Amino acid sequence: MKLTVLRQKFDCLGWLVRNHEFVKPDLQNELIKAFRETELPQNDNARRKRFAVTVTNSQAILSICSQFTTIVKKDFDEKKIRLTLKVLEILTRNEESVNIGVLHGKL
């Protein structure tokens, strides 16, 4: 299976949440901002709609939801929670990600 660019980006967001301690907070914010600007631009409704229905076959939503549950139950680290919620907000704009999350009982 050939990885699409969007899938690679989803998987990178998953990596960012799982390995946040290796990336400075400023860079985390820049990465999320860059993703939003390129994939969810405010002034391009067609691109936003395309993002919503694109099939990526990414399982990133599952690992991020699991990570979120762990953070809330064990750490309750506000920085980790904030980052995880930012990424979840992006991924839940994609119908396939939501469906995968619901199917596996994560959303």
C-alpha cells in the first residue's frame, strides 16, 4: 500500500503526541499551525471538504485516543493534554478517522 502524503502527516501528528517530550513546545505549535494552514486553510472551503472525506487508512486516531486516556488517568499533565486535544481536533475533522475511532470504541 502506497502511503499518501496526508496519511504521512496524520502519522506524524500521532508521533508528535506520543513523543512530545522530544519536541520543544514552540516547534509543536508551529507543526500544528503548519498542518492547519496547508490542510485546513480557512479561506479554502473546497480543500477543507476534501480533507473531511479523504481516505488515509491511518490509525493515528487510535494511538492518540489511547495516549489521551493514559494522560488523563495517570499524568494529568496540562501541556500533554493541550497538545493531544489540538491534534484530536484536527483528526476528528476527517470522517474516516472519526469512523475508525468510533468503530474501535475510542470516540
